[in-house]
Amino acid sequence: MQTIIPHLWYDTEAKEAVEFYVDLFGGKIDWTYTITDTPSGNADLVQFQLGDMTLAAISAGPYFKLNESMSLMVNVTSKDDVSRLYEALSDGGRVLMPLAEYPFSPYYVWLEDRFGLSWQLSYEPDLDVPYSFDICLLFSQDQVGLAQPMLDYYKDKLPQARLGRLSYYGEGEATVAAAKLNYAELFIGDQKMIAMDHGYGGVASFNEAFSFMVYVDSQEEAESWYEKVSADPEAEICGWAKDQFGISWQIVPRILMEAYDAVSPEKVKAVNAAVMTMKRLDIAAIQALLN
């Protein structure tokens, strides 16, 4: 079961980007909805599937930009398919690590697509599905060295969390002394998250453009998540939170997402107006407006 849903923030291109990704990987769109009267004007929401991963995207203005500090790691069973994906995703984008053989992969590339989302594609012939998708965090700048503390913290805090493979920089491999982990895995149930320290410091830091969304079914469950992931009270707005590692989270009542297809536009508009005034989302208040 997937606990953390990658949530991608675009200026105006969410639907265009999602349609491109879904077509490229043979995924599907679960639903789309347009929220009106937000600070950014109309905001398009999309939930979609790539392989076994659920993702979400929003067009909400130019306030945050995706960067390589968070990427999607895609293992691919076909070498030819890696090349196909590389050609499509790199068109209009930029390559961060060229398509080549590396010590950790026989055929690998790291790139940023034309919408700003970073992808790592790796040939994995023993995979039993065409693609597998994982979130990858690259700790850069003043966050270098926080990969291990982040893994240890969430291993202890999140349900069914455990560490997987840990690989450390050898002597002379990193130019930044604080860099420790060059690859590490955190499993949350069946979901895998990858984390690493940037060995050369890097230039990009985490921001709200790539956040982690969690669906909850009760206020008690929501508060439990806030206690784990909220380290900055000022960042608590409209259900958002930010942890001590700079990662942005969204704690979202499931009834809110289900309402977009189930209730009248007038009720949804009233709920969205109320949400804009909330810090931590109040499930009882949302439910009352939906009834």
C-alpha cells in the first residue's frame, strides 16, 4: 500500500505534463478538477497513476519550481525503452548525468524534462514489471549530511518503516565533508524511498514544488501525522506542513478528494473557501459543509 503520494506543483502546465507522462508510460488519469477563486486564480488538480505509483499534480502559479533535489527514480526492464524514455523526456529539457554505463547501473541517465521534473532512468532487466517508480531525495547545500538523520527519524516515526540498503561515500569520493550517504533506501510498507547526500554540495534545495501528500480518514490520524512532519508552525497553512529536513508535506482528508466528483460545485466551492482559512485541516468542518 502506498502511503506517500508525490505531489507536483506547476505554474499552469499540470494537465499538459500529466497527459504527457501518462501517454509515455502507459499510465492513467484518475480524475481532474479545477478549483476556482484561489490566490493563484483557477487551479487544476490531477491525480494519476504511473505503474504502481499514485501521483498528484496542481497548476497553482509560478511560486515554486521543481528541481533535481527531488526526482522520480524509474527502473525499466528494457534497454530500448530506457532510450525511448530518454529521448522523450529530454526533449526540451536538460541532461544532468549522460545516458551511459555506470558502476551502479549498466544503462542510466538523470535528466530534467521540459516541465522541470527530474527523472532517473535505470535499466533493470530482472524487474518483473515494465517499470517501477520510487521517490528520490538529494540532500544539497546546507542540507548535505541530513540524509541519514532523515532516514533514522522516519524509520522510527512512520508505521511499517524500515531501512533497506545503505551505501556510504568512500575516502575522496565526496568533496563536501558533510556528505555521508551516496545511496540509501527507506521502506514504508511496500513503498520505497531513496535518499542521498550530494557529494559536491549541489545548488538545489527542497521546496513546495515537490511535496509529500498523505490521505487521512480522521482528525486523530491527521494530528498524528502533523506531530511527525510539522517542525515549523509558520508553514502550517491549508493542510501543508514542513519538517525539520525541509521537506514539505500535505495532510489531506480523504473525504476532501472524494468530494470533487461526488458533490455539487457549490458545495466544493464553499469547502475550498473554508480550507483557505485553515492551518491544519478540520475534517469535521469540511464534512459539515459537504453534508
